[in-house]
Amino acid sequence: MAAPALRDIPLLPGSPRRLSPRAVARGGRAPKRGQQHLKVPGPRAPGLRGSSGGERTHSSSVINNYLDANEPMSSEARVSRMHFHDNQRKVDYVLAYHYRKRGAPLGQGSPGHSLAIVSNGEMGKEPQAGGPGDIELGPLDALEEERKEQREEFEHNLMEAGLELEKDVENKSQGSIFVRIHAPWQVLAREAEFLKIKVPTKKEMYEIKAGGSIAKKFNAVLQKLSSPLQPRVPEHSNNRMKNLSYPFSREKMYLYNIQEKDTFFDNATRSRIVHEILKRTACSRANNTMGINSLIANNIYEAAYPLHDGEYDSPGDDMNDRKLLYQEWARYGVFYKFQPIDLIRKYFGEKIGLYFAWLGLYTSFLIPSSVIGVIVFLYGCATIEEDIPSREMCDQQNAFTMCPLCDKSCDYWNLSSACGTARASHLFDNPATVFFSIFMALWATMFLENWKRLQMRLGYFWDLTGLEEEEERAKEHSRPEYESKVREKMLKESSKSVVQKLERNAAAGDDEDDEDKLTWRDRFPGYLMNFASILFMIALTFSIVFGVIVYRITTAAALSLNKATRSNVRVTVTATAVIINLVVILILDEIYGAVANWLTKIEVPKTEQSFEERLILKAFLLKFVNAYSPIFYVAFFKGRFVGRPGSYVYVFDGYRMEECAPGGCLMELCIQLSIIMLGKQLIQNNIFEIGVPKLKKLFRKLKDETEPGETDSAHSKHPEQWDLDYSLEPYTGLTPEYMEMIIQFGFVTLFVASFPLAPVFALLNNVIEVRLDAKKFVTELRRPDAVRTKDIGIWFDILSGIGKFSVISNAFVIAITSDFIPRLVYQYSYSHNGTLHGFVNHTLSFFNISQLKEGTQPENSHFDQEVQFCRFKDYREPPWAPNPYEFSKQYWSVLSARLAFVIIFQNLVMFLSVLVDWMIPDIPTDISDQIKKEKSLLVDFFLKEEHEKLKLSDGPAPRSLGMGERARSRAPSSVPSGRSQLGSTASSGSQHTNV
């Protein structure tokens, strides 16, 4: 039987198989009708193509599987770097891989050798006797050959799915190859119908009307006032206008306004359609793996990504969406402008669009909380002179002689020496902070409710309703690690029938039995490792916090021995301990992120969604404990287990447990919270985000320059868009961006009673963070795949949990850490005149210094020998009482008041939060009305179009509209009748642009 022709290799439908280069010979017969052809330019004599040798080089430098041999590629200048070399077909997706050739005879690669063709359309050398087949393969060569065969089969399957491919020739000893993918109109239409992608109909855009005349006037005034803050983006101007959309259907082509087929689907939708095909295309040679993600995980391909819309900093007036985003969004100079959310969604997809919409709403909600926080702080500054307890502490005439702060080396001291700490504590420990805590709890509820409303509004404008089927389809795609674990399990059970089981499973669809999936028994070791590792990490965090406590205690004792450093012991110890905590938190954050990723991998979740959710929960738990454990210690545990003079609690021999400052622990909590929050935002969120990507880019550039291999100087001067995008950082998800904002949300809400200025610093950070993230997505990352989602997922549940937990934490901060409750109890129960005069004396207990333990008395005391009693802060009976040093009645009164305040505060705020939740509907009224109105508009539009269809059918030449549409769509093109509908169209690129 004659072999097929060199330039017309039939790609037979059915199970894919590789055509060996040795099976390809010259001569042969014509292919059958209906077969798909893989056409590449064959070898030509030097004089056949024209006088220019550069044209010959250009024509053989790429492989185009749908280029007719009789119609060579255009040698005209490239119009766009977003298209194939024919300047007609748009590049919708790019696959990249690195190849390495094995050793070959010296003559190989010279221009005079003939070219051979393999099944994926690659042009290589024609194998000769004694050639590569007779060379002994090394381990790396055999692996490279295996990967090459897998790539060939995968690309063959992509072409069978109707995609068109173009790739470079492997004409160097090693290097990177880019496979450009184009989806023709038939494929786009087929997949859009399968994915139920909503597209605009012929119906003109209609306005989303406000509720009443007052609302209209208010919106008009607000829009006029905010016009300088609006980005100059076309998609942002008509935010009250909406298209009437309907899922794409090839049977209802008359419903859509298809003016230009090449531009009917935008770039993000085209790449999304190609990515769906890539995810479900199988490769039997790669253990029957399903999808491009599995091939990347097995190093068959290095990367797969859609192209950016050109360069963002290109000179000239030519504008693309990427350049527009950079100018109006991704620069620090436009920090005062609103975000072009619709354009972000159009370019990056709904998932990233929802993140930036959430971040923008969160940042805008920080403005009122920042204003109230500044007012509370200014109130503390204004009333500092009127605070009676701090004035009593600063009054030297009171002469409260306090007990020593440490054994032997510490002397008695006057309470008036802590005047500065007491006055500073009033800035944050005043009645206004209580009301600010209530306000922030309601603020968190209002923020979440408004986000639900904004999410519904965006879902309506972005046509995100009815995504349940799409989410179910996402669950069908298993992760590569899950597939490999299932194969390992099946190999253990029966090594002989692995292929048959996988083929039967692929044919049966989702009907898997226990042998073809991982059960809880298979995952139990992973679960056990997760549980043990998380407990270990939490214990490690607590042990580090305890280590810092020991550092504070020992450093304070050491500094107290020196007279020169004795006066600044508390400031020195607090500052250095907080810096140590900050450094440890930054280091452990990076470690815990990697550990959470590793623990999630050994769990082997089946889908990407379940992997992401489990990763988020583990990372959040570990980072939450890491960031807040030092703050929780200062807020609720420091100074609670000190003991009393004569009966102190010792950590080690001679080292007493540390106690709070005379003004209380609230001031130290404020210092701890502010330094950790500001340091974490400044160092981790900004310096790391700016510096690390630049270092990675520099390292990659140096690596490329030092790599051996041939370089094309002309190509390096004018790189293609896929080369530029390949040099960018790959997109790894939104988890780091969400995580840093969630931890910041905790700083703003959990301990806001101790630091009212937290929202101010969060606002300043977020103004920079929005532009920093925007610049990273536009300029430093490869373009992500457009992912459709209707909400922010598990992050909303975490935010809601933090909001509820913040009510409890602030209630305990006010009740236990601050002096708010003791002051109220004294003022209304023990004060003679209803004021706070005498409050300081009321909170100090007496101790007889003669009862100090031997060896703990101060050495070389500067106080007179007449000192018989020293004071310490606690509610205890005096030495002359029947039960000396026992807790007094005041102690139990204050304790009961504290517990009562926690219960009342928590229930009051929870009730107000539920009330706010009830008062603010989740779905805006205008949106719910428009959803109902849109249904009626859609019915009217259908009836109108059907009526016009009937008019056309009653004409002189009646014919079905569907056939008419297909005829009109085929009329401008020259598609052969034998070409499969699932295949690609003919080689001419112009046939895709005419309707």
C-alpha cells in the first residue's frame, strides 16, 4: 500500500495515534474526503520562492497545521504580535515547553537537507539510515523523546477538537518552543453553546432606573461631584446601562448582533473557551492524563497562558485594554480615582474583578471608621487634663510608695514616676473607646451586608446568575496529583489491567467505583499528618511567645542590676520584645504558608476548588495564631498570674512573672498592636510584594543570559508577545492577596478598643495596596485565565467569623484589660461624691515590708527606714485585716461587673448586628425589580424576533432561518464541503472576519 503524500497527511478520527517519521514517505495517494489534513510547506528549491533568502527562512521558521502548501505564509511585515504569522488569525492561547536535542551527525541542520513531517505538523530532518534511530539513547534523551511523543499526541488531539496550531521549529540544540493556539468561529460557537456563555442580543442597552425621583436627583448630584474621580474608561461611563443577554445558541443566531465574528467574543472569553478544551483533552501516552494541568505537572509543558493585549508602555497612540488599565488604574498617580471594575472584569475575569471590587469597598468603608477613630483619639487628647486618676498619679504630694518591681536590685519607688504612662493610657482608655468598639462591630456587619448587595449588583450586571452548572463542571476536572494517586492505587491492586480500567472509566464517565477513587482509608495518613502537624505548629507558636516572655523577664532583671539602665527598663524591654515578635511573625508567616500548602497536597483533594478551600483554612488558622498570639497574651494574660508581694510566681529560680505597667496593660497592648500591624503591612505586604518580584525577574534575566545556546539577535530586538509574557511571573492565585487583607481586617476589628487609629493606618496601606496589586497584575504577572464565579467563596465566611469574634474580644478588652469597669464600680459604689477622686488609692493594696521573704528585700534602699508599708495594684485585704492579703469584697464586685459587662455588651452588639442585617436587604430593590423586568423584556424580544423570522419565511424564497444563517456564514468563505464541522476552516485568515 502506498504511503500518504508528504504534504497531505490524513489525521484519522478516533483514538489518537502517533505517525512515526519512518512511516512517512514520498509519493502516495490522495486523502479521502472528510479527513482532516495537516499541511505544512514542503521543501522548495532556492529559486522557487523569490530572490530573497530571508523569505525562505521566514517561511520555514514556523509550523502551521492549516497552512496550504500551495499558499505559503505571507512574507509581509507583521501587523500585530497577537496573531499567527499570516496576520489573520488571533492567538488565543500559548503553550510553552523547553526542548533538548540529542547528539546528531555534524551535517544535520544544514539548509540543503530535506524536511520530514510528523503528526503534529513539525518540520524536522528526514530520518536516514544510520541516523538518530541507531544512536544509543541516554536517560535524558529517552525522557525527552517520550515527552515529545506525548506533546505530539496532545497537539494532535487539540487539532481534532478543531483548534488551529502554529509553532516554531526546533532548529537549535535546545531552547523554548511556543505553541500558538487559535480557535476558529466554529469552535467558539460550539463551545460557547456548550458552556452556556451569555452574550449580548440585538436588543439595545436599557437603563437601570433608580427607585424614585429623590434617588434619581441624589444619584445625578453624586455622579456630578464624583466625576473628577472617575477613570476615563469607556466601560466605566455607562454603569447604569445594561445589555439584554442570553446564552449563546447556534440555532438562534438571529438573536445576536454578530457584526464581526473575530471580535464577537472578547479575548478573555476566547481564551476561556480554549482553556476549557485544554482541560478536557486527554493524552493516552501520558498515562491517559486529562488536561493541560496534568501535562504541566508532569513537565511535558512548562506553561500555558493567554496573551496580554499588547504592551502596557508602548509608545504611540494605539490603545489596548492592558494599556488603558495601566494608565487609569495601575499607577500610583491615579490613587484618588475609582477603580474601573467593569474593565478589570473584562480583562482578567470575574474572579479577579470581584476581588478588586471587594478590596475597593473595604477601603471605602475604612474612611468613616478612620474619621471616627481620629475623633476618639482627639477626644482622649482633649480630656487628658480632666482625667482625675492620671492627675492623682502625677501628684507628687500623694506619695504612694510602691513595692519593688524585682528582688534585691529593685528599690521602692513612687507612683508619680509613672505619670507619663498614665497620661498616655488615657488617650486610648477613655469612655469614647467603648462606643467606638460598638460602632466598629456594627461597621463590620454593615460592611458585610453592603458587600452582599454589591456582589448581587455585580452578578446582575456581569450575568453571573445560573453558574451552578459551571461550578459543577469545575468539579469534574480532577487535579493531576489526585489522578496520579488513583493510578498508584490501581497499580498496587492490579498492575496488568491498569490501561483497561482507565479506558473503561473514561468511557463510563463519572461512574467510578471504590477502586477508581480515593476513599477515607487512603486519605487517613494524610489527615493524621495534617492534625499532628497543625497541633505542632500551634504549639511552636505558643512556645515562641513563651520564649519572648522569658526574654522580657530575664532582660528586665539584667537591666535592673545596672543603675544607668534601671530607669528605662520597661521601655527598652517592651520595644525590643515587640520587634522580636514582629521578626518572628514575618518569618513564620512564610514558613506556615509553605507548610499549609504541603499539608493540603498530602491530603490529595480531588478538585482545585476543594484544594483551594482547604489550603485557605489551614493557612488562615496558622497565620491567625501566629499574628495574634503575642497580642492575646498582652491583652488577656499578662499581669494576671503575678502573685503578690511575699508570694510572687516565679518562672525560673529568681525570675518573677512580669506585670503590667502602673497605668495598666492597655497602653502596652496598643504599642504591640501598632508595631506589629504597621511592620507587617510595611515590610511583608509592600516591600516583599515590590522587592521579591523584581529580584525574581532579575534572577530570571541573568539566568537566560548565562544559559548556553544559540540566540537570535533579530528576535531579541523585536520579541513576540508570547516571549514577553513568558518572561513574566506565573499567576498563582488570589490567596496571598486575600490573606493579607483578612489579617488586616482582624487588626482593625479584634482589638480596636485598644487602638482606635488602626483603621487610619489600614486605610493608608490599602490606598497603596490597590495600586500595588493592580500594577502587579498588569505589568508583572502573566495574564490569568478568566474564571467565572459569583462570590468570593470561603473568604466571606472567614470575614463573618472574624466580625462575630471581634465582638467577644473587644468586650473582654474593655472589661478586663482597661480600667473602664473598675472606674464605673468605684464611681457608683464606693465614691463619696460620685466622682473618681480617690480611685487610685482605692485600687492599691497595702503590704507589710517586714513580711518580705529573706533575700528579696531591696539592697541599698534610698528610702527612709520609716517605710513600713508598700503599695501594689490589686484588690486585697490589708495586713491588719482578719484575713490578710485575701481578695477583698471590691475584687468580687469588680469581677462580677466585668462578667456582666461582657454578657450585656455581647448581646447588645449581636442584637444590633442582627437588626442591621435585617434592615439592609441582601438584594438591592432596583436590582430585584430589574431582574423581573429583564425576563419580560427577553420574552418580548423573542416574540419580536420570531415574528420577523416568520415574515422572512413567508417571502418569495422560503427557507429555514437556521439554514439561512449557516449559508450566510459560509458564503464569504471557501470551506471545502468535505471539511468536518468540528475541524478548522481553510487556511485563509480572511474567512474568519467576514459574516
